[in-house]
Amino acid sequence: MDRKMANRKLIRLSQLKNKLATENLEEIDWVTFGVIVKKVTPQSANNGRTFSIWRLNDLRDLNECVSLFLFGDVHKEHWKTDQGTV
């Protein structure tokens, strides 16, 4: 993990909204971690393609969640991922 995190900044998921407002994250190599706390049943978009929505949390502030939309190959590969997975 030390090798993977070298020269990267960890931003907690619960801090992401604040960091997006105060820092230019496009200029930083950053990572975040989250737990899938809720999954919405896969849905179909207007174009007929199926997608998933996950609600992620870092377990530090349960009121601060991020919605992650999965489309295309990412949806196909990961839509069965269990709730509670990091």
C-alpha cells in the first residue's frame, strides 16, 4: 500500500465536497476510499443502457455520502458487488 500511495494525497470521502470547493484537485494525484452503504437496483437510461448507482461513505461521517454512477463496462463488471464492500 505504501508503494501504491507514494506521491498521492489521501482525501477522505467525507472531506471531498469541501476539498472540491477549496482546492484544484485536477492538479493533484489523489485517492479516496469508500464503503458501499447502499445500492440502487440497476436502472435503464433513456438510451436503453443499464447503469447502477452506489452510495459510498468513509464511515467517519455517516451523513456525508457520495453517489457513484456506474455505466458501460464498469457497470457490467461490478454491478453484482456486495453492499458493504470497500
